[in-house]
Amino acid sequence: MVDNVSPRLENLTISKLKRIAQEYSLDISSCKHKKDFLVVVIAANLTGEQVDRALGKSEEQSVHQQSEEERLENEIEEIAEKSSKISELPKQQNIDVERNIDQTLLMRPSFFEVDSQIETAWTRMMMGDYQEVLKMSQDARTKMLDRFSSFQLYTAALSIRAAESILSDLTKAQGKPIDHRIKTALAEAKNAFIEGSPRRREETLEELEKLAANAYEAFFKGSISAAAELRTMLADYESFGTQVSESCRILDIAEEARQAYNISEYGTLVTQAREMAEKAKLVRAKEIEETLGFVKAALEEAREVGATPSMGEKELEQAKEALEKQAFKKAIDLLSAIEKTADQAHLERMRDNSVRTRQVDKITSTIENMGPALEEAASYGLEVQQGLLFVRSAQTALNGKDFVAAAKYTRRLKQVSGHVKSDLDNKRIELGVAKKVEGAKCGKCGEEELYAHPDGIQKCNRCGHSFTIAHAIEQQGQSTDMNPIEKPVSSSRNDTQKSPSEENNRERRTLTNILKR
């Protein structure tokens, strides 16, 4: 056989060695392991051309060009192809094997005594004491055989325990059970450790060591690749403002665990870093979504004062679509450009004193109207933190004479806090802060749903119609032709035919009775 054929055969899988043997009618009936097939094929003295004909040149070339990961997977398949009836040892038998392994690991063999005896025998040899050399050499050889037997058992126990630990850690790191074929290899190695012949023990142990080492290496290759991919992903997330510092810190800790060969901790930390990054991305996506509303408010405020921004609804819709497709960087760039053009156009209009005065009056009125209501709502435990944030931001911008920003904040304040007043009214009624005015009807809807609120306002809880008591008292001293604060609801046609003065007098009497109560 040509010399360079042997290494090529050693790189082939069992199935391909079988194909070659079948092609040239070689007897493989007694072959169980890859080395058995190799012996048969090599002994046939086949040439490289014969191997190529059996496999096909294209298939042979793919074997030499396969990647490192494919090689590892190939070797795992080779080990797993061996048929076996053992999948797992019975529970009691496994306990017995574990106990024997533990006992063997406590008896670590040493060759120091044999080495020392051989040195002494050599010294005797130099001195010419040949008879003593014979005795010492025989004794050393006997001890060496005994030590070597112990050494074989010790290293077998050590490998089984190491392989078992690796597979256990891989199970934890991957979050799923290990392949049943790996369990079978472990069970066979344990079984052979107690009951198998030395040859059988070495064969099963060799397969287990190879499988465990390959699984370990494959896991780390995949995990390192996943970690590198995660770092790239974190850099992308960071480009659109996502907070990824905590994920990066956990990845650094994971790298330390990998260098310490703590595969279980390494896998757990990489997974944790990924989950935290995904959560941070969701938070950032929510922030960008909030920015969408803020930029829209900027456009509306600019248009309200007569400005015409160069970018508008079209670009805003594009930003919204980019956000939906998770193209966050594009969405942020679009929103930033839209807000910038809107603010510039708005600022240009604010150079007009009358426009600026109206804008400041509106901002001030909104803050004075909404601020106290939000603070009271917060004291009752209502969720109004976002509204309060906009109140503070608007007030800060107003104090700093940044009227454009203050206008945007107040618009967003009205948008997110429009429901607060009705929620606050309901909460006041629920807590007894607002008292129902018994027997009084709403002048708008006619329902007996008037409540006296602590700010001097009576409000209908049905239709929202309200009026100020202090204002009503002040108007009682005016002429009788004053406009009524609360118009009564007509219950008959006769009511509609009454003169205006009669209606005014009736309204005044009703209001006076309410105040007396």
C-alpha cells in the first residue's frame, strides 16, 4: 500500500470505511470499533486510486476540506454509531460504581519506591554485586506491575469522574439533557470499570474520553462564538442609545469563568447577559416610542404659531415604520431631523413679541392648571409620574426662557394627563373629599350628581358641568337681571313659558338654598 494512504484512511468515518470494505469484499463481520475497521482496510493494501473509486473523488476531497467544527461532529458521530444495549446503569449498580470510583481515587499510586529501588540496583551493578542486582530487579519489576495495575485503575476512575463532571456541567449550561448516546458511553465505561476486562475497560474509556473532550470543545467553540456575536449585538444596541453596560460587565465575568474552566457558570452568564440586553432593548424601544409623541408635539406646536417646518407627517410616518421594523437607528435619525427642523421654524416665529407672549401665557396657564391637580392625584396614589415630569420639565424650560421646549412639554403634558381630572374627581368622591350636594340638580343635564369639591367648585359627576361657589355668592349682590350660574332643567312646557325675571329669581333662590345647606 502506498504510504500516504494510511493517514487518509484514519480521517475517514466508520461508515466510509465500511463502504471501502464492502467495495472490495473485505471481511468486517467481527469489527465493532473504528480501529477494527482500519486494521482490516489497511491490511488489504489498497492504493489511493482504489480508495478514491470506493468513495468518489468529490466525497474524498470534502473530507480534507471540512472545517474544525465538522471534524468534531464527525468524531462524535463515529463514537455514537457503536451499537449498545446499555443506555443507563440501574440505580443501585450506579451507586456501587460511584463508591468504587471514590475508593479508587483515594488510593493514588506512586512510583517513587520503584524508582528508588532501580537506582539502588544500578549502583549495585556498578559495584559488581550482580546477585543483589538480580534480586532487586525482580522485586522492582513485581512492584512495578502492581503499581501499574493500580495506576490504570486510578486514571480510569479519574477520567470517568472528569467526563461525568463535564457532561453534568454541559447539561446545566445548555439547559437541556445531554444526548442519550453520551449517557450510553458513560454507562458502558462505568460498567467496564467494574466488570470488564482490561481491554474492554480501555476501549470504553477511550471512547468516553474522546466524546467528553469533543463535547467540551464543541460547547466552548459555540459559546465563544455566541459571546462574540453577543458583543457585536451589544455594540449595535449601544449605537441607538441602549444601556448595555451591565450586559458587558456580565460578559466580562463570563470570560473569567471560561478561563477558570467553569463551563456551567460560563453558559449561565452568557445567557443572562443576552437576556439583560434584550430587556434593555425593549426599554430603549419604549423610549423611542415616547420620543415619537414628543416630536409630533413639536410639529404641532410649531404649526400652531404659524411656522411651516420643512419636514412633517411623511417623515414622521417613515420613522414610525422604522420603529415597527426595529430599525431603531434609522428611526432615531429621522426623529432627530424632524424635531430639529420643527424647533428651528418654531423659534423663528417666536421672534415676534405678540406670538411669544401668547405662547408664554398658554404655557403658564397649563402649568398652573395641571400642576396642582397632578400633585393632588399623586397624593392619592394615582399614576401621574409622567405628567409631573412634564410639569417640572416645562417649568424648568420656562424659567430658562427656552419657550420652544416649554411649549413641547406642555403639549405632551396635556396629551398624557387629559384623563387625570376625571380620575381625580372619582378619587375625591371615593375618599369622601368631594361631598355630594343633596337635592341639587345639574343645570345642564338635570341629574342629581352635583359634588362640592375642596377647591370651591361644584361639579356634575355625570356630564362634567361645573361652576364656582364663590363666583355665585359674589353675583348674588348684583342686579336681578344677572345671567344664572346654573340654569334649571325644565320639567314641563309651563316652565319654558316663564319670563326671564322669574327664571332668574328661581335660580337665585335655588342657589341660596344650596349655599345654606
